[in-house]
Amino acid sequence: MDSLKIYEISEKYVNYLAPLASHLFRNRQAGQQNSRKYIGIVLQINGMDYFAPLSSFKEKHRKMNEGLDFIKIKDYAVINLNNMFPVPVNEYRYVDFSREKNPKYKSLLPKSVA
């Protein structure tokens, strides 16, 4: 798990895919301060990089068992591999934690992948 890397996917690209993929998580909901982060690069197939959404840990996840497509990262986050999708190289960027200005959010991000 210590080699996971976190990325952001362009909102324009996610909005483009959303009507075609009902399972796709939006990058940001109304009132949400930070955009969704993604774990990647999970797979590379035919020149496309695949990413899986990183979701906040919720109480319901305590009862769920990990499996091939569902991974818990302590009690900070979960990864739903069955929701991964392809992203062209120009539509994602690596998240540099050192540039995050919100200290509370900055301290949470590294814990998700530790």
C-alpha cells in the first residue's frame, strides 16, 4: 500500500464521462471544499491509464469485508476498484501534498496512503 499515488482527474473529463457511466463519482458535490482524489495508475491497457476513486471512510464500511474490488485504508478511506475508469494522460495530475494550504486536509491526505 505504501506505493499508492493520488491524483486529481479534470472535472471536465469526469462530467463528459458521467452520462456514460452511472457508477462514476463526481469530483465535487455542492458545498464540498476539496475535489475527489483518485488512486492511480491502477492499470494500463491499450495506452490508457486507469484510476479508482478514493472515498471517505464511513461508518457503513466498518461492517464491509475487503475483497478483490474493495479496499479499506485503515479508517480514513476506501477504494472501490470496480469503479475504476480510463483517463487520457492530459486529463489527470499527480497531487503534491506539500502544496495543500489547508493544514487539516493536508494532514489527512498522507494518512490515507500510509
